[in-house]
Amino acid sequence: MRFTLTLIATALALIEAAPADVDVNLDIMQRVELANGNHTGEAASTSKFLRVHATSAGQVECTERMVLQVRGTGEPQGACKPCTPVIRSLQAQMDVQLVDIIYPAGAGQDSSQATASVIEIANACPNSRILALGYSQGATAVTRALSSINTAGQSAILFGSPCRTPGADQVNVDENGAGKTAKVRGLQSGGCAVPAAYNDQSRVLDICHTGGELLSHVFSQKLTDKACSRSSVLEQYIQFGQQPPSVPSPADG
């Protein structure tokens, strides 16, 4: 069984490191990163978009909204193929800080460093609205971190998660946001699962493609958009903490 998982992990690393398909012809570093205050994406935005690479809370400033990105096996640091449309959407709408979690993301599937980083950063920023994005091995890291995060503003979107557990019907969806893969079990579902407290589509979305274990890890931008658009995770993230404008009192005038 261990040998089989190693072979599958190696195959996934090759898939995830391969050039993007026609739908994901995007380089996340080119599309969403700010360099010296200038956007490198296709369109300009008035939103502030801060990007940092970190392993600990000491390297991060707690901001109102934060996205913790944990890449998949074999992806270069700073990349996360299925995360791209989510990040671009948020970038266009609001001020947000993107934190690229630094960890090996190797074929050995040891994501413990990333799990510890997500826990430390999230718990150090209890007043921040935090969205954790994890792909493949990165999804394992995020899933394992959730049970140790005590902030009410925490949510997550998981792509091709090895921790996927049948029965979490409120968060398990396919690439279209439907339930065709709700009963699919991940490769490492033993010992890691989305905590019951997060079994709510306003907090977690666990996206798994139809078509088998390997195909479930191949994500395209268009299909990711479909799944996310049918969930309230992003809506809740965007609306979190928003208050109606205050009305000045006569004394203020």
C-alpha cells in the first residue's frame, strides 16, 4: 500500500508540475503579484494587494483580510494552479494580504511544516478574516490545521484533497459545485478530515473532480470558478466584518 501511494504521489507531482492546460494558461506569479507597488496582472485595480512568503507569524502582519496559500506537490514556491481564480477575484474587490506558506511540497508528502505555519499564523491573527487555500498536499496541510485554529473568521477552500472524507456532504462538491463526488474518499483520509465544526459551505469548500483519483487533481480555471461560485465561502469572506456606513449625528455637523 505504501509503495502504491508513493507511485501515485510521484504521478501527481508530474501532473501538478506540468504546463497548464488551455483553461489555466496563467502564471500566478505574473497575474496577482505586486512588484514595487505596480500590478503585473491583466487589469489595474485600486485594491491594495500585499504578498509575502512566510513560515511563521513573525513574518506576517495581521491585516483585516488574509489568504494563506499552500501549494500542491511539485509546484514551485508561490504557485497554486487552482487557487489563481480565487485570488484574482478577491484582488479585484478588496484589500487583501496573500501569504504564500513556505514548505517543501515534495513527493514524500510531509506537509507538517505547512500545517504548523497555518496554525501559528491563523491563531496569531484572531481578528483577521482568514481564507486558507490548499491544493493536493497543501489541502492536507490546511485540513489538519483546521482542528487547531480557534478564530471565528477562519474558512478554507480545498482542491483535490487527500484528506477528503465521505459524509461531509455540506462541503464536498465536484467541479461544478454539485454533489457527484460527495462520497469520494481521499488517498490519505485516515487520520485527517475536515472537523465537524467546519462542515458548512459558508466555512469550507472541498472540491474534487469527477473521473477518478488522478483526474480529481487536475483543475482548470473555468471549473474552479463554477464550483466556487455556487458556494457561500467567498461571499461570507467578502462580507465578513462589513458594517453599514455610519450616519453623522447633528453634533458632528
